[in-house]
Amino acid sequence: MTDGTWGGADRTVADGGLLSGPEPDVARAAGYPDAPQRVGFFTDTSVCIGCKACEVACKEWNAIPEDGLELTGMSYDNTQGLGGSTWRHVAFIEQRKPLGGQEPGTGQDTVDVFAAARDLGVTPSAPGPGATSPGPGCGEAPAGAPSGEISPVAPDGRSELRWLMSSDVCKHCTHAACLDVCPTGSLFRTEFGTVVVQEDICNGCGYCVPACPYGVIDQRPDDGRAWKCTLCYDRLGVGMEPACAKACPTRSIQFGPLDELRERAAARVAQLHAAGVTDARLYGEDPQDGVGGDGAFFLLLDQPEVYGLPPDPVVTTRDLPAMWRHAATAAASLAALAVVSFARRSR
Amino acid sequence: MRGPDVSRAGAGGARPGRDATTGEHAGRRRRGRGERAMVPEAEFSSYYGRPILNRPRWKPLDIAGYLYLGGLAGASSLLAAGAHVTDRPALARTAKLGAAGAISLSLAALVHDLGRPARFVNMLRVFKPTSPMNIGSWLLAAYAPLTVVAAATDAAGRYRLTGAAATASAAVLGPAVATYTAVLLSDTAVPSWHEGYREMPFVFAGSAATAAAGLALACTPPGRSGPARRMAVLGAALELGAFRVMKRRMGQAAEPFAEGRPQTLVRASEILTAGGAALAGYAGGRGRAPAAVAGTALLAGSAALRFGVFHAGVVSAEDPRYTVVPQRERLDARSRSGDPGPEGPRS
């Protein structure tokens, strides 16, 4: 539990490695000499179907209390965001925008899905009700979809709808502000490189809540303590994968050693780009970014802020040495101010 | 499938404010009348206008009060030591009692704000320079008993040597107690707190000086409060000057100071502090009434400043624009300059 303090590693604060910047072996820096490989999540939102199995599995496995049942009107998202009792959150975004430059055959050299659809007997120009029985999974075209001849993109670009879904989770940052600012040491770095709250230590000071650049960790109002995703620390300890990844039916949530996930993610982006989905980009996988890279990173199909993620988060403790220096100067100024106030003998 | 056309709001699919027209410009515009934009209105995307950060769960009265009372106590200890050394018993008595009373209340507010107050001592189970709250707890653990000893020996008129040592030690720690609270706020992801990390310690130092001077002016016979009057003027100059510089350097994150409740508080603080200091400087030594009015104004002005800063931070955390826009601008600038920073090569 030496992580977050300025000693305990063979580097100094001046190097910046402990507070920000790349950190290749985060568990070792935290004081685990023989740590296992760092693990994390790669969430490939391009295959997320918004089933919320991850949310349910997380709630069930971790015995998280119910935290409000309300209909928001935000597409299918009634969960709203991460918090003390929501450790997985599926975002739903409806956009009048085609899903990349889709054309029949693109990226699928052997299969023409539209030809295959015609073979089923469904004529795109007249899919009248009851005309044919659609194949499994085929419903009527949505209201906004182009009728008649299937065209990849309408000229004005507004004739297609895409529905983005993304399962958000704690990022388990390389430089975790929540952990750094925790005054009790309740938040700690595990041997797997993840960040976990010790619920028997947390005294509910709430400092981690505004420290998190992603808005992940939060207090439970009735309980007072801070809670967040543990990356199923209890399951990792016995060699199991986290509940959400286990429950994900499309492998949108992939769990594994971080190095391997990064390779897999890079290959997936290349694949999507080749298929014409030029929107695909990775978020949070870069060890050079403001938090030293996330333990849980994402493949997104739009800008991060569209999903409610900060575009370029920076761990606040990067500036902490400067903050202490300024505070020390200010304290000295205050003392000097007092001395000056007494300098002249007056009544 | 008629889903897209029917919603709780009725048929037609019109859901004002719920349409995630992402990729276009979905940013809210929240601008009252008669406000001038400090930076041009920027357009940005967000997830249904929801905040990125989780808002601080701190109770305003507890934590803003804690910041205020800590400052009042810290600077009072300086006044106490100065008065002790220069043999001004009336001023010393006021300042010593003020420091002990303020820091006791401040500690009570801190403990009251905890989600689990019974676990307050967990703050002292580690020593952690990356956590300003941990450092603050250690500071208070050392400082508060010193102020109590200083006040008690002064009131009892016995153990003068112990009292002198406690007074001197409290004066050494006092400036740190008064300024570390700026680091406490700055070391978060809250834009209007973090972006002010360079100047906020000086603002708080000045504000602490005016509060302590105000207390001394209000409670000491006017003829004996010369140093307090000078401290009021110097402190007000430091506070108002540093605050001005801070707002100028914060860029967009300064906007919350110019709207709604933070604006009211900050403006009240500026008027009370400037007016109180002017009155203290001109007429503070000429009668009980002007001194009492000036002292009360200074005390109120310092409190209003802390509450204003606190609420401005909450406003900036609750509006995604303050998180998204600066980060997006940073990213765009980086990609323009060709620096392969995060996202650069991929998006």
C-alpha cells in the first residue's frame, strides 16, 4: 500500500513517473515485487448491443443495492451514469448519421449481405406486412431508414440512424487521482494493477469523488462511504474473469492482460478502418496520455465526449508538487505579512 | 415498428432536450442576461448534457466553513504570536481564543462532513503527501492542541513558558493551516478549483489575514489593534489582487465566478473585504463602533469568499462544458501542431 506516497520506488517525484506520465509496471511501483500481469478491460463498443447484461451481472455479483428506478427518455439509458451503486453503465446514443461508409461487400470479400437478404425473399422495395416471414433477427425497417432501393448513404446524410451503445466502467487509471488523494489509504493498488476501495477503511470523506476525472467513484448517500468497480478483485484472486465480461454475450467487454488487450484493440481498429468505419478510435489505451493510460479502455465510434467521457483527462496530482510549492510560498507570504503588520511600533 | 415515433412525451418523436444530436453541436447554452463572455462561446458535444464529473458531495456549510475557519485560526495564531512578542495582551488574548475556537469548530465541521464520522482517526493511519486532506489532518492534529494550550495558558495566566512555546509553535503551523486548504480544493478534477492552483493559496492567505484581523478588530479595544488594522489592509490587498489574477489566468474555468450564486458571494466578498479594510485603515483606531463594523465586514467578506469559491467549483463540475471544452481545445491544438499526443494519430 505504498502507492500514492512519494517513497518506495527507485525514482523520485521529479521524474514524474509516480504522479503522471508512462508507468510500465504499475503494480511493481506500488510495492509488489512479484506482481502478476496487469489486467484490465477492452470494451469494443462497435459490437455492444446494449443488452445491459454487464450492468445486471455487476449488480448481482457485487450485491450492489438498487439506486433508483426511473425512465429518463435518454434512448434506452435509464441508468444515467456511473456512481456509488452503478459500476457498469451502458450509454445509448441515437444519431442521424450512417455507420461509417457502408457499402455492400465492403470488408466482407466473400459475403454480400444484401444479395443474401434478397435470397431470403424479402424485397427491399416492398417489405409489406406479412408478405414474407422475415428471417431471425429481421424486423421491419425503422421509420428513418431509407425505403425502396437500399442506398448506402442518402445525399444529405440524414436518412440513416445509428445507435451507439457503450458500456462504461471505472478506468483503473495508471495514475489514479482517487487513490492518490485518499487520506486514509482506503483506496489501494492491487497486485493486478487495479484500484480498489477497502470498505472497512473508507471514512466517507468524499475527496475521491471530485478527484476522479471521469466521474466514476461516488458516495452512497445512505452508507456514506465511497464505492466503485473493483474489477471483481474477489474473482481475479481465484482466477476468474470479472462478472461483466463473463456475462457479455458479444465479447464487447473483453478481459485479459493489458498488453494483450492493447494488441487486440489495435488489430480491431485496423479491421474496422479497412471496413470503412473510419470513426473507430481507441480511447484510454495510450500510456502517454494524461492518466498514464487506462486499465479499462475503449473502442469508440465517435468523440469521447459524445459518450460522456472526458476527451483528454489529466490526473490532477500531476500538478500537485507545483500546488504544494505555491502553497508554501503563500504561507511564507502570510507570515511575512504578519511580521510587517507588527513591524512599526504603534498602539 | 413504431418505437421511434412514440415517447412518454407523446407521438411524433419530438423529445426536446433528449435528442442526442451528437456529432452536431449539442452543447447547452446557459447564459443569463447582462453577462459578458470571458472567452467566446464554444460549441461542444455531450451525453444528453449530463456532467462528466461527479459533483463534490461535500456539504457547503461544512467544507466551505472548514476552509474559512481554518484560515481564521491560522492567521489568528500569527497575530497571537506577534501580540505576545510585542506585549499586547488584549490583542494576544483575542487572537489566541479566536484561533482555538475557530480550529475546534473547523475540526467539528470536517468530522461532521464525513460519511462515517466515527472513522475520523483513519485519516491518521497513513502519512501521504499526495493527499492534501491527509496532510491537513496531520497538520490539524498538531496545530489544534497547540492553539488550545496557548489559549488556556493565556486565560489561566499560568504556565507562561508552556504558553509561549505553544503560541510560537502554533504561529509556525498557522500559515500552513491557512493555505493548505487551497491545495485541498485544487487537487481535484473540478475545473474552477484545479485551474486556480497557482493563485488560490495566495487568495486564501489574504482571506485568512482579513478574517483574523477582522476578529481582532471586532473584539479588541480600538487603541490596541494597530497591527490588526495593518493586517486587514495588507490581507485585503493580497486577497483581492490574487483573486483578480487567478480569474484572469483560469480562462473559461473563471466563468462560474461570474454567474448565479458564486457571483453573488464573490461580489459580496469583494465589497465587504475592500470596505472593511478601508474602514479599518481610516477609522479603526478611533472608536469601538467603526472597528466593530470593519471587523464584522472583514469576517463576513472572508466567509463569502470561501463559499463563493466552493460554489463556483460545484457549478463547474455540474456543467460538462467546463470539462469538455478546454480538453477538446487542447486535443485540437495538439493535432494541429502535429504532436502525436493522445488520440492524435488515430482519430
